[in-house]
Amino acid sequence: MIRPSFFYQKLASYGINFYTGVPDSLLKNLCAYVTDHAQNHIIAANEGGAMGIAAGHYLATAQIPVVYMQNSGEGNIINPLASLVDKEVYNIPVLLVIGWRGKPGVHDEPQHVKQGKVTTSLLEAMGISYTILSKEEDQAGIQIKNAVEFMQQTKECYALIIEKDTFDAYTLQSTMDSGLTLSREEAIQIVASAINGKDVIVSTTGMISRELFEYRTIKGQGHERDFLTVGSMGHASQIALGIALEKQDRHVWCFDGDGAAIMHMGSMAIVASKAPKNYIHVVFNNGAHDSVGGQPTVGLKIDLPAVAKAVGYKAAISVATKEELEKELSRLTPHSPLQTIDGPILLEIRVKKGNRKDLGRPTTTPIQNKEALMDFLNK
């Protein structure tokens, strides 16, 4: 395995010390090391935005930047790869570090299988040269040298593909205590228990969907009311909007995370513009990409309710304790005698980082989940 310090210092020896991107579980040890040691490091809203930041850095310094991501982020970078940094446009070199989830022959979750199959072919289609980084430091050092020389000579991008268990362990040191006490799992349980049996939930990728699934299982409930968005990070709110507009006799709840909401924040403006009265957008905000190593987001540094109000949500509320949450739910929950607010509503729930180590994963397939939800919606 490669020490994160070795990789970081090897790039630094070539004058490469600017990092931006979106955290990935296969890169979590490297990302943690970068967070602790890099003076120039920006965790971007999404991978396309990271490419823009990287291009700006190169324009200002003529120094090659690093953009890191999970391979699912390739979809977000295709536009700036083709229309910004490509050799036929501005010809800007960027070192891409891509975690290879769903590699063929390696068991992974369903949402990673297709992306794993097309990871390298997408790079080939875009004309991006790449190599699969060796897990041996001597060989990896040669590969990094070759990548840097290629970028210096051609001013083109180059990708290092990172397989599972490439980087040695490293624990993030620069963590901050938010002072929050309510766990995300408890908050999910409180909200889910208050929702009417006719209504549906669209939950975002990662821990939120896993914790919602486990709550239903523990309670002996079915999963037909929940759409578990196991992939497509940042798009759960639009899936929920599509359902809400067609099923106006039901309330639709979007269970979102701060990282996901920030990734495609413009989606909130579209929700507000359509003004669905039956739409409730719940953002569980812990200021972290919890599913991929706990790297920080700007979630706790910004005012998400103010953003929602500014784009046109009818109401926007923030809570941080169980008591506050239960009080607000009595006003927000449809069919409650105290319900006084129509949607779209944003409910931010500020929660602490972390999850149970024994947290399970959904035992139904995505297609089974889809079919059960569609049957439920059409009853």
C-alpha cells in the first residue's frame, strides 16, 4: 500500500501542491492527509466546480493542480473537461485522481457497477491519458513522474485511477466539535415516525438512505413508501419534485444531506419556482461528507434556510434538538391539527457527525425499491 504522505510529498517535489475535489471512500486516507497538511485545499461543491477552481488556479500560477473524486464524479467533470481544459480549447493540465468504485470483478454496491464498467472508457472517449496507480511505492513514484512529465510537455490532463486498498491508513486530525448532540439516525426516526402513511420519502444517497431503511426494518414496516436514491448524489430533491407535481394528493418528503444539497444547490430554486404545496425538504446537516470519511462541507458555515427563503420556499426552519424538531413537526406535518404551513418547506436539522459502526445496507435491489414505490403511488 502507498502511504498518503508519500503520494503527497512526491507531487510536492514537482511543485504540485494545490488540491480540490469531492471526497471518496477509496481516497479517504489521502483526502484526510491533504486536509491536515495542504495549505491550498478546497473541498468543492461538485466535481465540475472543482475543475473550474483548478483551471483558475493554473491560470493564476501556471502550476498543475490536483482534482480528486470518486469515479461517479466523472459525469460532473465531462463538460469542463471537454469545453474548458481540453487541448482544443484552453489546453490546461490537471492531474485527476479518481477512486475506482465498482471495478469489474470486485464486489460493490449496485449504484457503482455501471460506473465501474465505464470508468476507463469514459476517459478514453474524452482523450484523457491515464494509468492505474500501483500499490507499490517504487512503481507508483515512476508513474507519478511520467504523469507529471506528460502534463508539462503537452499541457493536457492526466488521470491516476485508484483501486480499493491503494492508500495506507491515515486518520483525519483536524476535526472540529460542532457541539451538536442530536444524531442523524435519531432525527430520521423522529421525522419518519411523524409522516402520514399515505405520504412518501425520497432519501439521498449514503447514510441517510441506509438509516431510513434500517428504521423501517426495525419497526417491521415495509419499504414501499421510500425511494432510496443510492446513487445520483445531489438529485434527490428533483426526484421528489417530479413525484410531488404528479401526486398532489400526497405529501412528498425529501430527506437530503448538506453535501448533497450543496452539490446542486440550484435545484432549490427550481423547487421554489414550481411551488408544490405538498413538498417538504428536510436537510440533515452535520457539516460533513459522512459516508466517505467525514471530510468537511461548508454546511454548518452557511445559512441554508436563508437560501431557501431567498429562492422562494414558503417557509424555512432550522432546529438542532429533539425538542425543537418535535415542536416544528407538529406545525409542518400534514394532517396534524396544528399544521398551518403549505410547501415548499425547508426543514434544516443540525445533527452531529458519525453513525453506528454496525449500520446495515438495504437488502432490496434498486429495481425492487422502484417497483414497490410505483405500486404504492398508483394505489
